[in-house]
Amino acid sequence: MDKEKKMYDLIIIGAGPAGLGASIYASRYKLDHIVIGNEIGGQVVEASEIENWAGEVSIPGKTLMEKFEHHARHFGVKIIQSDVSSVAKIEEGFEIVAGGEKYSAKSLILALGMKARKMNVPGEDKFVGKGVSYCATCDAMFFREKDVVVIGGGDAAATAAIHLTEFAKSVKLIYRDAYNWEPSWDEQIEKSGKVEKIKMNSVKEIVGDAKVSGVVLDVDGQEKKLDVQGVFIEVGTTPGVAIAQGLGVALDEQSYIIVDQTQATNVENVFASGDVTTGSNKFRQIITAVAEGAVAAGSVYKKLKLKK
């Protein structure tokens, strides 16, 4: 493993809206920094359309994040597309290992994003990539003229169902207790004429042989099987906080990184931004992720400047 001897002012871990937003501001503050992230753009690239980003009435998530990336690179930042395998505290700051290389920095911004939450029902793991998907935008094209279900009651489930109507023969949108997606999505669901909403108590099992052939539900105490070839799971996300935990960063009861108004964590010179934090009242939107990234970069700048 080659050693990276340079000591950066800042390393941003995560290349989604929060990480790239932080990078843009770090560049403007003339902070010598790099960005490390496995997927440039994060979960936003999976969104078929973004309709609440100021200045864009409607834009594909992938296109929006390409603009973010272009903006960040415009200032000359190095973006390393790799998983971070370890982060350790050293005397001068922090040492990060990613892609077989070591990088050192005086401060960190953790923009770790979210991971898809699993239902943990029989058949779920068995059929991942064989009919079970957590990304409608990524996989919808593989289900042309097939029957599919979307499981979930939030905005992500509604938008996944709407997107799938462009490909699938039929879409069943399954939710538990009640749904809470925005009314505007409901209008589009009704307008499509291809989405059937089904209220259920629970998902009991995903079934099939080599591939998914159906999903078994508990509906009012009765077992109901739906014959489908695709199961899209949109039951929420969980914070990707393994790196933070290794540094001793404090988390709340739901495993979100606790930050103050400067985006600082309880660990000296470690800041966090975006969906992974308790900031912005956990209002997990692109606009708040970018704002938190900007605040975090500004806080790093002030901290380093005061030290000088």
C-alpha cells in the first residue's frame, strides 16, 4: 500500500449532494481538500425526476448530479471514486484508507448518505437481482410488460410506482396502515390509470423458483398472493454510519449523526452533513443536504483559520 504523504486541510467522505455541496464551498474557501465516495451523486441518481430543486422545474436526478459534479470539478477538486475501508485518528488529524491508498487530513466532513432499508422477509435476499429491486430508476427497464409491485407508503414508493408505469404492464402499490406521499404524487398515480393501491397488514413472503413469481401478503388476517415478476422495495433508508461509529461519533436513537448548528459532531474536527445527520430536523431533501454541506465547509474554514 502506497502512502499518501500530503496532509490535506479536509477530506469529504461521500460524493452525494451534501459531499459535493461541501466541496464547492470548500473550494471557494481555498481549503485544500479531496472528496472520496463510492457513487458520485449518491441516491439522487436513482430519481427519475426531481421537481423541487430551485431553478429546475423538472430534471432527472442523474442529470442534476452530473451538474453538481461538473461544478465541483470546475474548481479543481480531486474526486476519488472508491469505498473507504477505514478511518483512524492520528496525531495530526485523520488517516483514511480508500482504494488501497492512504490519505491524511486535518479535518473531516462525513456526508455518508443513506442505505436502502430491507424488509427482512423470506425470499427477499434470495431474489435480489432476480426480481427484487431497491431502485426503480435503475431496474424498471427490465420489467417491460410485466406485472410488478412497489412496497412502501412514502414519496419514494409513489415516485417509483409512477416511473414503473412507463415500462410495466401493471403496477400494484402496496402500503401498510396508511400512505403519506405528497398529494401531487397521488394525482399522477390516478392519472396513469395503471396503478392499483392495496392496503395490507404485512408482507409475509416473496416467492418464486429461479426468479420472483409472486408476493404473499397478510390482508386483514387473510393470506393473499399476488402473481408478479418484480418486487420493488421502498420502505425507507438507514444512515450509513459505520465509519462514524469507528471514530466514536455520537448517534441518536435512530442512528443519525448528532450535529450542532455548525454541523460539528462530538469528535473534534469531525463534521457531518446531509441525510445522515440530525440537522435540518432530519428533513432529508437535496436542498438541505447541500446547505448542511456548505455550513460544514464554512465551519472547517473558521476552525482552521482560528488555529492559525
